[in-house]
Amino acid sequence: MFYKNFMACAVSAVSLISVFVPMSAQADFVEDRQISLGLRNFYIDRDFKQDDAPKSRIGSWTQGFDFRAVSGYTEGTLQFGLDLSAQYAYRLDGGGGRGPDSIIPYDDSKGEQVRDYGRAALTGKMRYSKTELKVGEHRPMLPVAFFDDSRQLITTYHGLLLESREVEGLTLTGGRFTEISSRESSNREKMYLFTGPNGPRRTSDGLNFAGASYALSPSLSATYFYGQLEDIYQQHYFGLAHNADLGNGYALKTDLRYFDNNEDGDALYGAIDNHSYGVLSKLSKGAHAVSVGYQRMLGDSTFPTLNGYAPQPYLVNWSTVAFVKPNESSWQLRYDLDFASYGVPGLRMMTRYMRGSGIDRGDNALDQNVESEFNFNLGYVVQSGTFKNLGFEWRHIDVKTRYGNGGASGPDYKENRLITTYTFKF
């Protein structure tokens, strides 16, 4: 099925190019093309520590492929292009009893993860001056919709996206996404509010959005976005980012971010009442960077996310836990180190600790509802020679939760991810 879909997309791409683009205008279209094949070997193991865990361990080992053929643009005032993408993953290990693991689709009838899965898509694009319209598949990095590459296949969106940079320092963005392909799915599906792996799926007709980012000065920028997941929620986002040169090699970056979420239209999931603000400051000098972050959830609802737990990294404490429960206050302390200054270019390390408290779970013991997460990431990219750009990464995650007067444990676990990446460019 995947092969047929991929070939259908490829044939469609060639046909559209031949029909709509004259040969005389195809020079830049072909010469500016970028063709790549990304390889990712991904091993994940999650070891649950609480006594009442449904399963003691979940995980898998997969080999993934991410093919992308990005065309240039035709010549002329109004320019055209066409992109082709295909993702595919094969399970090397992790069959019965090891899923669902948030990576591989799970076959309930067989009680195990599927052997392989994938998908393919086309994206048509049109450009006039510094304004670009894309229709098809997207990997957005917006406050209202963000792609996810934290697992094997990448979460993508489907619809149209318009972006304009006609005014210096100002970026205007608008569009409508009608479907999403989540990280553990071969399919496109309508969007819904994610309330858990087995939660209700009351679908929306689409996500409408518009926003602007403006550089107020070389060191200060502001962003506003509005998103409407029809009949589910409305979302407003405000952000400020400031970079300060403190002298003697020190730099300070500060991000202020605010979200306002409420129900929309028919309110398919009922009333939504969530507001959040966060601040993240990073002090850096040379190879070292220390970050401190604080995030607060206000209102009676959890922060809304889309199918498959689509990420929201515009929340300053976004992570595996995410710290998005009603009334939750969370903070983080993070340290980054680039070993290039110590004679090992390509080697990087990150560690951080996050803790959330005051979660409203319908009782009065808010001070006893606590969750925490510890991360340690170590990555290396080969800098030269035959294996240049070959990447290795180890991610370690340790999650602990305590809820209520009795100190009941939530989903405690330790997780390790081992990732090897390489991209062929043709």
C-alpha cells in the first residue's frame, strides 16, 4: 500500500510539472532542486516503576527513511514548484507485549505493533515576490501547529499555508489545515482534541490560523497568532523575545509567552478554560549555557493538544510530561555544554530538571500533587571523513509523579532512546 501511494504521488508530480510548466521555464525548477534521504535508527525502552503499571515495559527498535524531493521555482513573475515527500519505517524488534509505545501503530486485533508503516504526500507551491503559498503537506513550526520529529516518523499537517515577507522585519502567516498525520500513523485524519490514547475522537473540519512576527529592533521581536480548531477551541498566542549582549562574552536571551484557550462553536469537548504564561531565560558564554524557566497554567482545563499528542514547544516547559494540567505551576533548570571549545567539535550535552506542583485533580490537596522530569541528552555528529554528518544521540528521561493525600504514585518510568541518523543528499 505504501509503495503504491508513493508511486502515485511521484507519477502525479511528473504529470503536473509537464502539463502546467512550460519546458522553457523549468530550468530553475530543476537546477535548484534539493533531493535527500534521511535515515534514522531509533531504539526506545520505557521501564515503568509504579506497582500498578498495566505493563512493566514498552518500546521498540525501528529503521526509518525520510525521502524529500524539494523543487526550485519556475521562472517568471508568478513562479511554481512542486515537492514530494515519503516516510517509511520498519520494525526491527518490539512485537507482542511491547506496545503501544507512541512510535509504531498498534494492531489491536493481533495484540502487537505492526511490522512496517509509512506515508507519502505532494506539496504544490506558488511564489510571487516574497509571498509564498503552499498546498499539500506541511511541517510547520508555529505557535498554533508544530510538527513532531521526536519519534520515528514525523507528524505532518495537510492543507494550505501562506507566508509573506514583503515588509522588512515583518512575517505574516495564515492558512488552514484540514488533516494531520500523527507520528504513529500511516494515515491522514481529521483533527481532534487529544485527551489520552483511548479518549474520545470528536473531529473538527479544520484548523484556521493567522499571525504575525515583527522585529521591533535587532534584539527584540514580538509575535501574535490566532488559531481556531472549528467547534473545539480558539487560541490566542502572544510572545516577546529579547537578546542582550552583556559584554565579556556573556549573552542573555529571554522569552515571554502567553496562551489563551477557550471553546469554539459547538464546543464538541465542552467548555475549555485554559490560560498559561511562561518565561525562559538563558545565560550563555562560550561553550556553556544555563537556562531557568517558569510556567503557570490557569483555568479549569488542561492545555489543549491535537491528535497523537502533537507537541507545543512554545510552552517553555514543554517536555515528555509537558506540565500542562489545570492550575499547575512548573519550573526548570537546564545546562547545555558544547564540547567544541574543549577540542571535540560535534559533541554536545544537555541536562535539565523540571518540577510541577499545585495540580488541580478535584481535591483540596493541591500542594501534594507533584510531578517531575529529569532529562539527559548526549549527542555527537561526525565532523569529517567518510562518515561526515553521521549522528549519534542518547536521550535519558526519568519521570516521577505523586498525587493526593496518600502519596499515590502516577505513571513513573525511566526511558532511554538511542538514535542514529544520516542524510544522503543527491
